[in-house]
Amino acid sequence: MLRFRLKPTKEQEQKLFYTFYLCRKLYNQALEERITYYREKGISIRYTDQQNQLPTWKQEHPEYKEVHSQVLQNVLQRLDQAFVNFFEKRARFPKFKNKFMFRSITYPQARARYFHENQVYLPKIGWVRMMAHQPFDAASVKIINVKFHDGRWDVNLTYGTEAVVSRTEIQNAVGIDLGVLSLIATSEGEFFENPQWLQKSEGRLKRKQRQLSRKKKGSKNREKAKQKLQCLHDHVANQRKDHLHKISRSLVDRYDLICMEDLPVTGMMKNDRLAKSIANASWGKLATYLEYKAKNAGKHLITVPPHYTSQRCSGGCGTIVKKNLSVRLHQCPTCGLEIDRDVNAAINILHRGLEIRHQAS
Ligand SMILES: [Zn+2]
């Protein structure tokens, strides 16, 4: 990273301060939204959810047209990072920021053309004088960060290679749990369901299997039905794989570290042998897909031993809250946490994965 002094004009300075103000307002608003949602509905809002709301936010607050969209996205990313730090027990719960706490903005996607002689182009602010006291490779600069502190302006330039996530640097982690009702729940409160077309074909498969068992052994009809069933079986297996590929891709794209349990918790499944064997097979496949996709992307997968992940309170008090399968909500008598049972388990899995990782490093 390189740091140079920045010499904005009075007018540019005002624009920068106004940008800080707007960004801070967005940050605090987004934080409040996360807190309210969590309190009222027990679910965590994710970065992507908030990012998707940005266009609406801009429509309702036209003054935000004066801030570059990447800068706004970065504000939400900072908030997300603050939550990750909190969840990983590296920091306290994210705070609302006053004007002394919010004095920098980041352009995460710099271009070579943003640099010309002793000037840097800050979108929506303009060309600002930069005291480059040493030569640097403008084409490699990926991130521009502008900071005001001690009454002066600094610009930090980060090269592209530094921004790429290395195998050791983890910025966001997620825990995933095999859900009771949904296929997968994540520690961020996201649910992956089996799509309806897949449920349908699985239902059809089940019916055909039952029909086959009623046919007379050795009969021609039974042989025919058996072949048909095999075809359908392959078809459903492929559909299932397809879906698992999509889920694993989506997780690996968004997270640097994914934590999951070693073994499927078969006791969690409804008393249905087919459902159970499908779940087992799916879990194993998902683990495989996640592993190689993570490896190819330079990311991490950690498997943790499943012990009390569904019973333990993830709110930090560690109370064991016993609940049978019909109970959807984890309600902690000690700390008062109320949260979806599968999300509670996923958070425990995340914590355990992070513990294992810290011990290893
Ligand atoms: Zn608790």
C-alpha cells in the first residue's frame, strides 16, 4: 500500500465532507435496520440484501446521487465486516458512528485512467492534487482510499494483488447446517430450499418405488417397471447434483471460509428412510463440491465435529436448550436469544470452525 498527501481545493474538501456525512448516515441506517430486523424477526440481514436496496435508497434520498455507487457499496461492506469481526469475537458489537468516527471513503475499483501526473481522479469529487513523492504503477492500483485525519488529507493506494484473498486471509466466514425443514440454513439466516421441481420428482420416485414393490417378483411387468425406475432415479440424481452445484457455487463466491459438520445429523431428519438417505447423500456431495470449489478459488472449508450444535445457545451464554424436532425456534432462557433453530445451529458450527482454525494457526 502507498500513502500520499492529498491537496483538495476548498470546494473539493466540502464535497468530501458532505460525502462522509452521507456515507455515515447510510452506515447508521443500515446498522439500525440490521438490529431491528434481528430483534423483531430473529433473522440477520446480509450484505447482499442491503446492497440490493441501494437503488431504492437512492430514489428516496436523491442527495445520494452525489456519491459514487461503489463508495456506497463499500460503506455496506464495512458494516458487514464489522459484524463478521463481532461474530468472530474480534470486536465488540458494531457501533453507530458519529462524525469523528467516519472520515474516510473507499473506491474499490480504481482504473489506470484515474491517475494523471500529480492528480488522482475521485469519481463525483473530481481531479484532486496528489503529492506522489515516489513513482508508482497506476495500472496496478485497485483500491483508492481517501482519509481525513489530524487536519490533513491522505490517499491510500492498494495494488490489485494485495486485494486478492490469499489462502490465509479470511474476511468473511459462514457456518452451514443441515436444516430440519429447509435443506440448508446458514449462520447469516439464509435458507436454501429444495426447489419444487426437485421435490416433485422425488415424490414421483417414491411412488414408483412403492408400485414396484407391489409387482410380482420375476414378472415381465416388474422388469419393465424396474428399468423405468432406474431411469427416473438417474434423472432425479442429476437434478439434485445440479442444485447442489448451484448452492456450493453461491457459498464459495460469497465467503472465504465455510464451516460445516463432519457428518450429517441423521437424527434430525423426519422419520423417513428415503429422506434420510437423500439428506446423507446430499450432505456428502455438498461437502465434496464445496471442498474442490473452495480450493480452486483459494478459499477454505472446515468441517467440525457435531456436538450439541443444535441445542447449545449461540448467543454467547452457551446454555444447552433441549428441543425436539417440532420446535422451530431456539429460545434461550438465560440470555433471551430467540432465533430460528437451524440458524442457531449454523452459528454454533461457524464458531466451532473458527475455533479450530485459530488453534491450527
Ligand atoms: Zn443464550
